[in-house]
Amino acid sequence: MREIHMILLLCFAVAAVLSDLRTGRIPNGVVTAGLACAAAYQLFAGGAAGVLLWLGGAALPVLVFGFFFYFRMIGAGDVKLLCMAGGFLGPSGCFGCIVSALIWGGLISAAILLRRRNFAARAACLAGYASRRLGGGRWEPYLEKTGEDARFCFSVPVLLGILCHIVTGGSI
């Protein structure tokens, strides 16, 4: 049973990442279908307790990343992708996936900064944004005044976090 669970999660996650890399968006249909399959799986595997696992896992990314989404430091599709993964994994597995995705995201970000050689520009952008927020300026998205060199698809680290969870059997 666990194999079906992980294969479904992996299929939905790969579909989301491929779309994100191609178009810059994660389709709501992929996430909705994944959440529905996760709910059905959890209900079938655990009954009422499974539904609670699904709810807890699907809600955890909103609680963890809600602040960052508000400032547009992470995209809605990435949060929804993590919610879908959480529906399959439950809160505990979702938390491990989030931690792993953050580590992968940091490593990928560092590699991008090194390759583009724009660490000073990115640090200045973050410092300027923090200064404006602390100075009480009007709300604005974090990446509003940045170019494409500041962006990357966080769905890739999410997929890597899911793969880490699958490979380690959830021991991360």
C-alpha cells in the first residue's frame, strides 16, 4: 500500500515541477487532483484518523509559509504543492519534507548566486527591502523590484524533499 501512496505523490509532484519549469506556474488541477487522491488514500488507509492526517499535513505548509507568501517570498503554487505533499505524508512527513526542501532550496540558491555572481546585488535587495519594511513604508511584494535573476522554481527543492522522504523512508 505504501508504494502506491509514494508513486502517486511522486507522479503529481513531477507533473507540477515540469509545468513550473515550463510555464512558471503550477496548475491548480494537478494540485487539486493530488489533494483528492491523498484524501482518498488517507481515508482508505486510516479511516477517520487518516482524514486527520490528511488535514494536518495539508494545513501545515500554510501555517509554515503563510508569512512568506504574504510578502511574496514564495509562490502560491509552491505552497499548494507542499500542501498536496502534506496530504499524502501527514504532518510529520510533511514537516520533514519542508525541512529537506528548505535545505535543498538553500543549496540551489547558493549555487545560483555563485554561478550568476550576484550575491552583493541580492544582499543589497534584501537589506533595502528589510529597511523599507522596518521603516514603515507601504506593503509591497519582496520580488516586485527585482529582475528574473532573483527567481527560481522552488518546486524543484520541494520535489527533492519528497524524493528524500521516499528514499529515506521518512527518517529525515
